[in-house]
Amino acid sequence: MRRNFRSQKDRDELDERVIDISRVAKVVKGGRRFAFRVTVVVGDNHGKVGLGIGKARGVPDAIRKAAERARKDMHKIPLVGTTIPHEIFSKHGGAKVLLRPASPGTGVIAGGGVRAVLEAAGVRNILTKSLGSANVLNVAQATIKGLRQLKQVEVEAANRGKDPKHLIPFWERKRDG
């Protein structure tokens, strides 16, 4: 009983967004069988995000399946304040996505699937460019792939034998005078 209450509470805290609903067809002996493929992104707005795809004959069932898969697929991404730690370029299929950190007040400069993924992850200031294919599913997957390739500033500085305070973004550095 207690577990069900806790999982329901966790579901209420997550930001769940349907980013694509498409009708797909399977050709069988008697003609075509139609189903719906739904892409859902789930995030906690604090650096955890997951993407799920669900397919069913009805839209509500497909949404439920996609949301469950997105919750199981959630990964933690490193954030520096309200942006990402460094620039990243990622590809998935024909979709290419460039993610670039931005100073506070910039907002999320992104479109469609990229915006949904970044906002669910909790990124508030970022510059993006989507290149190549405009397929929403592939663009969203390229964005997730890019976010998972991000490295934490402190860990990378330790690996390189550097002082992490020198890797602070220019907008967070204190000016002398």
C-alpha cells in the first residue's frame, strides 16, 4: 500500500509531455491495420529526463505505454546553474542537434522536440540549432543522446588535473573592481 502511494507521488512531481502522435499502418492480408505511435518525454525539471515511445491501437494506451517507458529510461544530466556545462553536437538518424550553453536570461531558444526535452530536463537557458532531418522523434532522440554525453565540470577537471574554478562559465565569474 505504501509503495503505491509513493509511486503516485513521484508521478505527480514529474513533467510529462507528449511531443508526437503519429498514425502508423501495418499491411496485412485483409488491408491495413492502423495504430498510433506516441513519443513522450518525462522529466523532473531538476536534471533528470527520459524519452519513451509507445505504440497501440488507441491513443490513450499508446500514451500510457510511452510514459511508462520514459520513466524507466530516465537519466541524470549535469547542469551548471540553469544551463549545460559545455557545447555538444549529437546525431541520431538524419537528425543533428547542436546544444550550446547560454547566460542567464537567454531562455530556451529551441523548437519542437528539442524544447520539450530541454524544458522537462530543467534547462532554462540554452541556445540550440536543429540541422538535418526535421523528424520530431529523431530530433528528440538526438537531443537526449547529446544530453547524456555531457560531462560534469568537476569530474572532467579532476581527470585533467586542473582546478575546476577556472572552468566556471564567464557569466558566473566575479569581476575585479
